[in-house]
Amino acid sequence: MTRKFIALATAATISLTAMAPAAFSMGLEFNMLTGAIYNELRTRGLPTDNIQDLTLGQMGTIKGIVDGDDSEGNKTRQIKALLER
């Protein structure tokens, strides 16, 4: 029984240790995306008060709008409409 417990504990430690860099990387990428969205909203004169309430999907949509081919005015209108939902 003790050997089985040690084996399970070792396996859990190894798998958690292996996942830690991936979790750190995802957190870092999320923070970078949030910062980019924040800067974009400030540049366009849009409110940044509730940026923490945006879902990851909404942030992805905003990033897609910013990277799109529309005019800057149209991009700002689309982002503003998304924020007002």
C-alpha cells in the first residue's frame, strides 16, 4: 500500500511539474493580450474601466477587429458596440 501511495504521489508531482510552465505561459499570454487591448482602447478614447469584465472571446474579437482591414473609424465603432453589449 505504501509503495502504491508513493507511486501515485510521484506521478502527481511529475505531472504537475510538467504542467507548470504551460500554465505560466498561458497566464503570461493572457496578461499580454489584456495589456494590448487596454492600450488599444485608450488610444481610441474608449473606456477601459471594465476591461477585467471582458471574456476571452470578447478580447479575441477586439484583437481581430484591430488586426482587420477596416478603416480606423469603423474599427472604433465595432469595438465600441462590442463594449456596450
